[in-house]
Amino acid sequence: MLQGPYGSVDRDRPLIRLQFTSFAVGTVLLPLTGLIACLFISLEYHFEDSTFTHCRVSNYLPSISAAISLVPERYIWRCCIGLHSAPRYLVAIAYFCFYRRRFERLPELLLSGLVLLCSLAENTGLLLLTYVSSTETYSVHKNAFIVFIGSSLLHMLITCRLWQVIRRHYVNPEEVTSYRWKLRLFLFNIGCCAAAAYFFRRHNKFCEAGVYTFFALCEYLVVFSNMAFHMTAFWDFGSKEVIVATPPEDKRY
């Protein structure tokens, strides 16, 4: 739970108390370090297998799907995503509570509920495409990837809209900084998604050497910018704490 509007330390007995900034950094570091480790291992030890495509042309970087489908990369990635998924669900609910306290108008309240659904769908899609690799059940992996990308973009779009409203009524410097970085990262993410789609289609259509490498690079940037977008919670909840607590003795039954 989050200290402040989400709970009272006076009523609960804290077992674990952690600054939200540390909580956010740790949550993002799990998939970040996991992805970097998988890419490094794939390039160092499984270069031919991870960069192979049906076109059989020169390729110098593995796609993320290829990098996380081999062993031990598969287990590293699954472990990191599994560990980071629970905090992601917690943050999604924390944002929903945050928006409900900030907004009174119906349009923003409806968007708050929609952004919660998008956040839950994004995290669930990521779990599915992580635990069902493209080499096992391609259709499930593909559909999970579509859910992840679609809900991620919609989540970022709605979040930017909500924070645009927040910026109009509040002059907190951290909130202004958060909004600006959210907007920049959203636009950058859209550009990278468009570039990745272009290179992927061009590779499949013309089978040109090196084109799939550009797709893989754009794919990395999509994921990194997505992580950075979620990292803006560092400013949004910077003064809050994550607390695991038990009720007092007189509340136990």
C-alpha cells in the first residue's frame, strides 16, 4: 500500500517500509537488466540462431522475441518479468486511486478507469508473450504482442491527456516535469513503433540484408521508451512510501 491518501500508518503496523522512488527504480530495473542480459547472451553465445530469419540474409541483431526464446535467456526473461509484474499491477491501482482524488468531472473519471484497464491489459499481454514464446505457440505470442503494444500506446495516450488536465490546474514543478517527459516519451514511442513496422514489412517483402537489424533496433527503442514512460512514476509518487502492514491486535479476528 502507499502511504498518504492510500493508507494510514497510525492504523497499520508496518512490516516493510520502502520509498516509492526505490520501489519504482527496482521495478523498472528488473525487465531492463533482464533484457540487456538476454541480448548480450544471444549475441555472444547464440548469434546464428538468434539472428536467423526465413529470408536467410545477413542480420546483426536479434529481435526481442528471438532473444528471449533461447536457453538460458528464456528463463532469465521469464524470471524478471514474473517478479516485476506484481508491482506493475500495484502501481496501476495506485494511479487509479490518484486520478480519482484529482478529478471530479465525469470525462476524466471515465478516462481514469480506461487507463487502469489499459495498464492491466498491457501487463497481462506482456506476461503472455513472455511465457508463451514465438517458437512454441506463435499465434498466442503474436496476439499477446498486439495486446501489449495496443494497450501500451492507448495507456500512454490517455495518461498524457490526464496529465495535461493536471498541468492546467496545478503548478507543482515535479508534475510539470512528469507531464513533459510523458509526452516526449509517448511521441518517441509512436515514432519507433512506426519505424519498426516499416522495417518489419520491408524485410518480409524484399528480404534485404540488414533491414531486420533496423527492425530489431527500433523494437529495442520501443521497449526502452515504454520502460522510461512507466519510470515517470518516480516524480508522480516521489513523496510516497510503499508499506506492507498488518492490522493491530484488536482488529484481528
